[in-house]
Amino acid sequence: MNKYHNEPIVIDGIRFQSKREANRWQELKLLQRAGEIDNLQRQVPFVICPQCKTRTGKNQPARKYVADFVYTDKFGRLVVEDSKGVRTDTYKLKKALMLWLYGIEIKEV
């Protein structure tokens, strides 16, 4: 168990960080089979700060937000979802950057 008290779980041979995330995956798979959503993916990375160099020439790695789930809804819109229990300051910053950089509002479930 980690500091946020979520319990990792394996479903369909896939390791999820929490039961909440695993349950949502199963719901989304059903929605995809029913034709309500399409192109379901999990753990999709979005670059929110590209790799760069400091003034001293040291490489700083790219910073990413990794979405729990990404799919297309029945109207053809891209949906980015995060199974959130705890909204940390880091997550809030990444959520704001996703909106600013990509115009994507993260759907929290």
C-alpha cells in the first residue's frame, strides 16, 4: 500500500494503481464494446515541458503528464481521464498545463 492508501490490482494481466482505476478500465471497455467510445488507450503520456538545458549546459528531462485513459467519445471528441483519489499540488499544476498547452480539460473520475 502506498502513501495514498490505494491498493494496486491486476485485471486482465494489467497492473493498475488502484481499484478505482481498474474498475474504470472495465467500465470503459464495456462502453467501447457498446460503441459509445472508440480508440480506448491507457497510460498515455503528454509532454508538458520539453527537454531543455540549464545555463550550465546540464540536460533537464522532459516533464510529462500520463493520462490514465484516453478515448474518443461518440461525437468524435478526445477525452482524457484520470482516476483521482487525491488531488496533489503536482497534479493540479499538470492539469492546468494540459488545459493551457493542449486545450484539454482532464475528466476526473
